[in-house]
Amino acid sequence: MTIDPSNQYLCAMERIYQPGIYFAPLQESTDFVYRKAHAYYFGGIDKYFSPYLRLQKDGTLKKSHLRDSAPENCSGYHLVPQIMAGNSNDFLFLAKHLTDLGYQEINWNLGCPYPMVTGKEMGAGLLPYPEKISEILNQSLPQLTSRISVKLRSGLTSAEEIFQVLPVLNQYPLSEVILHPRIAKQLYSGTADRGLFQKVAALISHPLVYNGDIVNLEDFQEADKTFESVDNWMIGRGILKNPFLAMEIKGVQLPGRIEKTELLEQFHGEIVSSNATMLSGHSHLITRMTKFWEYFCFQFPNPHKAFKRVKKSVNMSKYEIAVRENFSQLRNEE
Ligand SMILES: Cc1cc2nc3c(=O)[nH]c(=O)nc-3n(C[C@H](O)[C@H](O)[C@H](O)COP(=O)(O)O)c2cc1C
């Protein structure tokens, strides 16, 4: 599958003034198969971010991570690979590896909230230690030719932490900073703290990207009105639920109901067939596709039922029946 730049929707988008839309990295969802299919069937995304690459205990990279950032798997759209590192050796190893592959921008994860990561002073686990963040940037940046951006939360256990981190980030030549204004302890509960984002916007000297809880056009318009200085927006779960969302935000006329259903069906078909060639055994494939439907079901008349139908599938023939039933319901929707 090659991404055709003459795709009518992409062309239409180029003619319209656009806010920048970034597709957030989401482990187990936005891998290279998903990103490529999304860029081909929908588009509207200025930058796709890969889920983070991290070194294993033995200092090597997992095969799946290598595959996910291999340029031959990531052509046709703009990818910013993300790294997870808690010291400058790991940072440099990962960033140099990606620079050698030709990536000109690399994103550093300072936001992962999960204890398995934060406990090792990585991801959001570095936010209480601004001096360590400074040391890593200080030792790494002079040795790199690629641009470095940072994606962070507002703190590990308190939103006060970000105000100690900002002066450090301001000292270094970062290409941009993406803020998801929740503390790690919250995981995804509560709402993104837009008041805090405003305060950070007033203090930061880098381009600031907003991320968090934009799931529809109205959410975007409200955020766009609130944060006048923001030009670029990162969206994750909202696009997984509605792959057309970036197009909607950019004012592209959406296809009609029948064409929309066809696009969704082709998108799904591409993701199943690409995963089938990559994953060994049907149970892995069903697990993978069940994760996909957790969000994709929101395109269907009764999302809960559509998801349940897929989740109950015990083998591929049951899965195919469930999918056929979901699409037939979508086609028959009034
Ligand atoms: C299942 C899942 C996996 C995620 N994986 C990553 C990741 O690898 N790197 C990262 O920076 N953020 C990751 N995130 C956070 C998202 O990129 C994003 O910051 C968060 O979902 C808030 O944006 P949203 O409300 O638009 O989804 C993940 C989030 C979820 C729910």
C-alpha cells in the first residue's frame, strides 16, 4: 500500500488554513500498521508520533520496536519517533540510532505515568528531578544533529513539579514541548487541567502543543478559542475513536455516509490483513483487533454492542461474522 498524495481529501486540506494536528503515540494502538493505514485512508495529520522506543536490560532494542521505526515501514507520512530514557547514555544511543535512520526530530517521553516506568525515574518519574532532566539534555543535545522535542505531563504526584521543570526546558534548544496537563498519579482520570496549561503557556519559551481530552470538533474549537497562542494540537484517543477527526478539524468536507462506511471497512480490512501477516497465530490477531475495536466501535450505531460482539469472538471465523454484523448495522443505520 503506497500513500497517494493525490488523495482527494489530502489535496483539499492543503488549500485550507489548518491548525497543526499531531497523532499522539499510543502503545498497542498506533503502531506502524495503524499509522500507515490511517495516513492512507484518512490523513489530516501533520505529525504521527510513534509509541516510545526503549532499551532492554541487555542494551538492545526489541524487534517490534525496530520494526515500528524502520523507515521502510514508515514511509508516506511524517513520523516523529519517541524515546524513553532515564540517563544520557540511553538517550544518546536511542537518539543516534534514530538519527542514523534519517529522522530529523525525536521526541523524549517525560509523561508515561505507569509505575513500572516512573519507578525507574523515567517518563513522568523524571519530573520531580529537574536537575537530572537538565543533566541528560546537557550531555546529549550537543552530540545530536536531530531536533529534540519533549512530551510531558504536569507532574508525577503534584502539578507544582512542572514549574521547576520549565526553567530547565527553557535553557535548551528544544523544537517544541507537548503538554498533557494531568499528573501521572491521575493516569487518565479527571479532566486535563486547562488552567494549568494557560499558566505554562505564559512561562515557556518553546512552541507549546496542547494535548488532552479533545474527542470531537467542539472540544477542539473550545480549546482553540481558549489557547490563542497554540498552533499545534496533539490528539490520541479522539482520533482512534473517530479517524475522520483531523479532517473535520481542518474543515475538509467529509465523505457521505456510504463512502464513509466503505473507507472504514477498507481501513479495518487493511489493518487485519497487515497484522495477520505479522502476528503468529489467530489468538494474537484477535487480541490485537479487539484492542483496535475498543476505540473503533465508536463509529458504529451502538458502540458497546459492536465492541462486545468482537470481544466475544473465540476464533477468526467468529471474528469475521462479528465484523460483518457490525458493518451491516452501520450500513443500515438511518
Ligand atoms: C493505551 C495508551 C498508550 C499510550 N502510550 C503512550 C506512549 O507510548 N507515549 C506517550 O508519550 N504517550 C502515550 N500515551 C498518552 C497519549 O499519547 C496522550 O498523551 C493521552 O492519551 C492524552 O491524549 P488524548 O486525550 O488525546 O488521548 C498513551 C495513552 C494510552 C491511553
